Amino acid sequence: MRILGIDPGVATIGFGLVESNRAAVRLLQYGVITTPAGLPLSTRLRQISEDMTSLLEQFKPEEMAVEELFFSKNITTGIAVAHGRGVILLEAERAGVPTYEYTPMQVKQAVAGYGGAEKKQVMLMTQRLLKMKAVPRPDDAADALAVAICHGRSATSLLNMERKFDPSRYDTR
């Protein structure tokens, strides 16, 4: 299954495309979408919309996984990120790509085995799971890859009761 993981934002949106087949996960592509500071929010949101449309057309993911927002200190920044996240979800819906959302704790649990893992631990496990020579950079792209890995592990779990398991979609060797 081709999964597009997204770490939402406004200034920087991380993306990571993986192919997941049960426990195996393979890196296909990763990077970031950036919007210039100083532009009106509406202009930045339009750019995110256009870039997401391009990514979805180019990569043709079967499913998309997006990290849920976590508000810590700056609510103003969180609101802007929520706007960007809304545009990302809208473009996936327009493209007909099923979208799943995961909390930061769920991503940490799936990738590092512990929901309270430090960011560095998650990044190192992402590197290891994807057999990369170095930790993926920038951080936003690494986060997006971790979200994609999380979804791959969740989507192919036999415990996942939201989906009907179709063995023909998975290599059973």
C-alpha cells in the first residue's frame, strides 16, 4: 500500500511517501512544502492547496495519514496550522484519497514502541525502519515519514476492525 504521511503546518509541511506491506516498509520519497513568510495567510493556504494537489497527482497514494494537532504554548500559531491542516484534508478528499489521523502519542508508540518517546528516538527509529543512511531532514519530513509508518502498521494490523482485511492486497510470502 502506498501511504502519504503528512506533518501539517503553514510555513513548512512535511511529506513522506512509503510503501507498506505488513511489517515491511519501504521509503519512496520525502521532503517539505514551504510557503514564504510575510505572505497573507490566504495566499499561503492557496499555495498549500496547489502543492498538495500536485503531490497527490504525482505520488498517487492509496491512503494518506495526517498528524493531529497538538497545542502546547502558542495558540495563535496553532490556529494558523489548523487552517493549513484543513486545506490538506480538503485536497485529499477532493482527490478521493482516504485519510486517517493520528495523535503524536500514537505515532511515537507505533514507531518507537513507547508513546512518550523523545523526538530523537522517533527519528532514529524512522531511519532504522526505512534503512536510511542518515536521519531524514528536515524534521518536518522525518515527522511525516513517522506518520506514514504509523499508518502502515495500523492499516495492516489484523486487529484493525474498521477495515475489511483483503489478503490479495498484501504479499503473504
